[in-house]
Amino acid sequence: MIRPRILSTSCVVACLTLLAMTGHGVHADFVWLDDSLRTNDNWSDPANWEGGVAPGAVVTEEVVFPTTTGTWGTSKLDDGDRELQAGLRIDRFRSAGTLDLGGNTLSITGGVSSMGGGRVSVTVTNGTMVFGSLSNAVSTSFFDTNFSSANDIAGRNVTFTDTSTVDFRNVNDFVMALGRFNVGTVPVTVDLSAASVVNNEIALNNDMIIGRYITTNTASATMVDGTVKLAASLTRLSVGNRLVLGENLRNNLTTATTNGTLDLGGGASLDLDAGSLVLGRGDRASGSIVNLPTVLNLSVGSLASRGVIQVGYNDTIQGSAAGPSTDTPAVGSLTSLGGAFDAYLTELRIGENTQLSGTGGAATGTMDMSAAVLGVLDISGDAVIGKGLKGVGVLRLTGDTAAVGQANSANLNVGSTSDGSSGLLELTNVRWAVSGAVVIEGSSGSDLGRVVTNVSGLSSGLDLGAAATLSVGTDGRIEIVFSDPSEDADGIYWGLRWSGDHVAELQALASAGLLTWDDSLLTLGDASIFEAGGVTYVGLVIPEPASVVLGIMGAVLLAGRRGRC
């Protein structure tokens, strides 16, 4: 009989120690020690880690820089690449520290990458940081702010220096400045502006959220304020689901503010596509995209998967008991410098407050795309531009000089009668088709609801279907400014079109001063309201060009001569 061999206790201990040192044994998290407990900064030194075991080349346990009142100085990846299969968590050191990659690559291929638990500033330098792998996606979190404001430190940032390279290889979510409890008084920043980004591209499978307050805790709070700075060399940012900048979901009478800012780096050209775009949602929330490139090609949603655009949208009213003041509304803003704009949406809401009366809440939204060329803005549901108590919205769109921009929605609301509400929709060479209700109104003589159409070479403006209705309130306006049509234009040149005979309705609006047009720049004739072929227009019939008339006359004379022969 062969007896089993029994290992000695010392042998078992030696084997387990060897497995732990190589990062493949059963081991708790690898925890980096406080600066005061180390003699150097090297990852390879077991004495720098709790338990006296250093992580190996492939690490199956989480690597943690834990909560402590001490400092962590510099942590250097000194002896080759590392793959962290269970994530990296740089938690709440109340000090600044440097992650020196030592010319190596630190790959996070599993778990969650959490950098900056609240009270820490991190500098990443001298190497490459990879998030995700081709076979496994990860999520990244920066400043998940579950902490007390009394422990803030100044300049809480995660900064990737000009000696660092970042590879967003396979990332689900990029979440930054997420408020869960008491939040602090110091803004936080993730700065990628100096780093090299692999392929000059960041592609996220799901969400990019910058500045979001989600807790229902009633303790006092101050703010969530996050900024992400991107490199000017970046050429593409793709967000598979929601791009959210500033979202306050608390509705329990808090006075906390929530801010989110995306700095695009001010480069030459950037393609930005997202499933949905949210800029400033909820009471005291603000969101903005700043430092835009010269050319921004913005695309939101798709025909197969429609999204939403919400810019300055207040749907989490906290009520007058908390005193949501008029000077802290939901605020969103985006002003393009050039490029293109396309969107397929279920709804568009700019400067809307869902509270229609009372003393609570406000909303201000501006989306100025007048420097960009609109291709398609296809909205299957409602388009709202300025509505509700102190709801102020502005949307400017411009089409190409050679091809009119196309917009459509089921219903269109510009301005409202609620106190302090106003709306502006300005269209230049853009046709906006509506199949349902169009409501244009304001709250006073100084807070109007206005649809302004600049007809500049191509017929454009409101294009109402056979079932559409048009309501223009006392403080609503439709204003049309005509320039001469393009050289190859023919037929009817219009600034408003409505299927059916609606001459009497439009003439009534014109008589009340609610529908006006300026045709002083037209050299071909005067604009008027008329019906032709079962459609009502504000515009004019373009005379046949002289070249066409002469051509016809020449053809007639030639035919006559041939006939005589």
C-alpha cells in the first residue's frame, strides 16, 4: 500500500507564501501602507504592503490605497507591467500623492477602477494606464464623494501628466463626482488635457456622468462639483448611453448644488456622439460643455435607438419649504463654434421647469447650434423650448446654404404663460415639421415666446401638417425675415407652410401683430399669405428667371423656322 505523503507545517507555509507573493494565491486585498511606515516607494518591496506581500505581475485581488489620516507620497511601479484583474481603489488619503508608473503599463482588466475617494489628489505619471481589455469591460469612478466636508483638502484632482498615456480599451461607465452623502466645498477635476490618449479616442459602452447627486439623506450638504478636461488632440468621444453633466436627483429639501463641466480641450476637430445628452437636470443643477473645438460634429441618438436631449431641465422640484431660489435654477448650456449636428430623439427639453406655478424652482437652457450645420433633428415626441415657472429656453439651428436642414417633432412648445417663462426658437435655412400641436406663448411683454425664421436662399421655417394646430398667445410671436432666394430656386419661396386652407387663421394672427414678416431685402416681389394647391403659405411665387423665358422664346422661334422649311 502506498501511503500519502504528509507535508510539514513549514513546507505548507512556504508554499502559501510563495503563491501569495506571485499574486495567485488566496489573499485579501493588497493594501499600500502609509508613507510613515515605508522606507521606499517601490511596488516590488513586500514591506510596503500590509501583510508583507507585494502583488505580482497578474493580480487577482483588489489593490487598495485605503482611508487614512496619513500620507502616501509616491507609489512607483518599479519592476515591470502589472495586470489588476480585480480593480484599483485609491480611497481617502487626506493628502496628495503620485502614482509613478516607472515607464511600465498598469492594466485594470476587472473590477472597478476607483481613483479619489474624496479627500485625495492623485497624479499619474511616467507610463501607460489601460482600462479594460478586449475580452472584459470595466467601469471607472473618480471622486465617489461619500465623505464629510470638514475633511476636504484643496485641489482635489486626478491629473494625468504629459508623460502618461491613457488607453480606454473597454470601459462601460466613466463616473466622476458622484455625491452619495455629505459632500464637500472643494471642486474636483479629472485632468486628461496633457496626457496622450491611445488612438486619440475615448469610447464608452454606457454612461459618462460628471457631477451627480443621488442620495436622499437629509444631512446638510454643500455641493457636488466636477470637471473633466480632455486633450486638444482628442478626435472622438463616444458615449454609448447617457452623457450627463450636472444632475441633482435629491428632492428632500436640500440646498446642495450639483455642477458638471466637460472641457473638450479647444482642439481643431472632434466627433462627439452620445445616446442621450443631459446638461443641468434637477433643482440647483448645472451642466455645460466648454472650450469647444473649432469643428464639433455632434450626434445624439440614432434612428434605431432614439435618445433625449435635456438642457436646463428641472423635474426634481424640492418645494417652497426649502426655498428653491430663483437664482439657482437648473441650468444647461452648449454653444457650438462650427461643425455639424444630427439627432434622433424621443424628446427635446430646453429650459423647462415641470412646476408651472408657485415659488419653487426654475430652469434655464441654451443650445446654440447656429454655427453648426444641421442635418437631421428627428423628434418622435415633444419639443419644449422654455416652459414652466421661470423656464427660459433658447435653441438656434442653421441648415446648409445648399441643402435645408430638416427638423420635426410631434408637438412643439415655445415659451409659456407661467411667471418668468420665455422661449426662443431661431431657424436659419431649417424646416421644422410638426404633425400635432404648436404652442407659442410668453409670460409678459418682456418675456416672449418667439419663433424666428431667417429664410436665406431656401424655403424654410415652420412646416405644419394637415392635422397640426397652431396657437399663438398674446405674448407669442412668429417672425420671418426674407432674403432673396438662391439662383436656382423656383416655385413658391416660403417662410411658413401649413397644409390646408388656413389663410383666415394666419391673417388673424398677422392683424394682431403675432405673425410678422420682413421682405425688405426681397428684389423679386413682396411676401404675403396665400393658398395654392391646398397648402397655405407665407411667402411669394418666384417669377420665372429671365434666362428661362429667353430660352423658351428661342425654342419657339427655332421651331417656327424649321416649320417654314
